[in-house]
Amino acid sequence: MSIWVDFLVYALQVLLFWVFLPRQGHQFTLPMIADRDPEWLAAHRDVAARLDGSRWFLNTCRVWGAVSIAALLAVALDLTTGPLGGAAAKWEVLKDLNSVLLMIGSLVWCVFAVIWFRWLRTYVPLANTRRATLTPRVVSDYLSRPWRVAIETLTVLHLCAWVVIGVLGWAGGADYWSAFAFVTAMSVLFKVAAALAPRRRPGYPDRLFGDNYRRAEQRVWCLFRLTPVIAGCMMIGEHAFGFDPDRVGHLLLVSVVNLAMLTLLGLRPVAPSAPSFSVRSQLSA
Amino acid sequence: MEITVLTTSPEPVYEQIVRQIQDRIAAGELKPGAPLPTVRQLAGDLQLNRNTVARAYKQLEDRGVILTAGRKGTFVRDNASHEVERIKSSRAERSVRHLVAALLGEGLSRAEIETLFNDALRVARVKESVP
């Protein structure tokens, strides 16, 4: 497989994480404030205008994206072996480099998020009037039956495969069973997270995208529930049959994450007249 | 179907929830057997402490309006509308009794109280007829 396939998968991830997602997220700065208290927003137009006009977060993300792509390109073009290079294969260097760059960027993103939410909680009080639906939300409202059946079946088959292979003696030992415990824990964790998602309190994206947001969220969780299956199949291949599917498996995992990001980016507002949308016009009025 | 709570209202928040759910049942918007959101969902949506919503649900359950069926969820009871009507009637009866006792205490006669009530009802009817 050409090294450019790896590069394209990683470059797509970099673009999604550091260009498209921040751009989509930035336009929701004001709706997030309006979501907490629209009156505060109306009373602090100067602060809101400053926040709306601020580009340093977007620019920081773009710079990090450019640095990431440049570093990956340098490895792909053999201009450098990369800081983690050495004797490792080029695809492995690309994989590790992408993971490290993504982790560093994500940590910085988390710091930004913590600062933003702390600011929001400190300075924007919750509105006195609060609304809630009396209709319960359940997973089946947001994810069709065939999808749910497919995911559950895949997860169960995958976990059964581990047990069968272990019982048949094709693989075993402490390494094998601890790997099994890991994929089982991941499967349970993602299942619980997917089940809890419909009960999440509606926020600004729900108001902007309507029920489509929760539907997309469920699809994303569905995709994430595939990751233990992919990782598990890789581990089974390695333990039982001596394959080394690290490269393909890792590319598949990254592609799942990319698909999840594309699902979120594909969301379109359903209510252009919603309060969140009129925030800017209210400010400029 | 939404409910709205006002955190600055003198009426406690859990009572606002109870009242609004009862009103929805009385109006037929929440039919017998209709599922209600979980405590967690409603508390999250209203950005309230879970205990506040749990207290409201407990009160509705004690009054026989809703039924919590373990993991299946919370549902409106079959006879909920009758219960709500009964609760409303008994509350109204209590209020009227208190009022009458207070007016008698003020030294008003039965005839005067009757006149006051009739006048109040007339005013209320006029208000109702105004679109």
C-alpha cells in the first residue's frame, strides 16, 4: 500500500480537526451564551461583539493544522525521519507522528474548552426561566432498528469470537485475556455512553440543528462502538493467526473517527429563524 | 409538550413541576399510560438538581398521579385525571373553607359573605366572557 494512502487519511483528519471543526464551532460562540441567558447577551453587546470577532482560537487551530500537515508531508517525502523515526517503517512513523500531533493539539483544545466553559459559568448566569420537554428521549427515537441490531450483533459476535478462539486454544495466555478484558470494557463503555446520550440536556446545537443533532450524535456513537470491534479483530488476528494488521487497522480506526467528524460537519441548521440565529442581527441592531 | 419553571418565583420549583404536570393531565395532554421523562433527563433539561425533580415525582406518585415502574420508566396512572380533579377539588375546598373562616373571624355575616362570593363570581364570569 502506498504511503500516500496513509498520508491522505491523516491529512484528512488534520483538516477536519484543525480547520473545519473549529470553524463550525466558532459560529456557535454567541448561541452558547444565548443558550444560558439571552438577556445577558443583550445587555453585554460589547463583550459579545469582541468574542464574535475574535479569531485567535481559529488561527491557533489553523497554525497547528499547517504544522501537522507539514510534518507529515516531510516524513512522506523523506525530508526527515521524524522525531520518533529511527529504524521504524515509514507508515509507522507517520502513524506515531500523527497520533502525537493530534494528542498535543487535543490537549491544547481541551485547555481552551476548559477556559471557555469556566468563563461562561463565571460571567454568564443561568436564565431564571427554564424549559423542558415532557417527552422522554430514548435511543430508538434517534437510531433506526436495523442500525441498532447491526451494532449489537457485531459487538456480540466479536466478543464471542474472542471466547471461542480462547476456548479452542488458538490463542490464550495472560496477554490474550487481558486484551479481551480491554475490548470488553471498551464495548461496555461505548454502549453506556451511547445509551446515556439521548438523556443529555439539550444545548445550543440542539436548538440549531433540531433532532438531527441527536440523530448525528447517535450515529457518531454507533461509529465509536465499531472501534472496539476493529481493534479487537486486529488483536485476534495478531494473537491467533500471527497477522500484523497494525497499519490497516489503525487506518481503519482513523477513518472511523474521520467519518464521525464528517457526520457532525454534515449537520445543517433546521431553524434559521431560531433565537440562536438572530443573535448577530440583534447585536448589530 | 413543554414545561417552564421560573427559579425566582415564590412558588418552589418542585411545586411548579407538580402543578404543570397535573395541569397537562387535567387538560388531557398527558393521557393515562403516557411515559414521562426520567428524573435525570428532566433535571438536566431544566438545569436543576436531580433531588428537586425527584421530589416532584415523589409527590406526584404519593398523590397517585404517576407510577414509577423501575427501569421501565415513569408513567401517567390510568386514573390520574380523576386523582388530579380530586386533588384540585380538595385544595379548592380547603382554600374556600379557610377564606370563609377568615371572613367570619372578621365579623362578616353569612349573608355578606354570600354576597361577596356572588359578586366575585359575577366579575369572574365577565372576565371569562371578554375575549
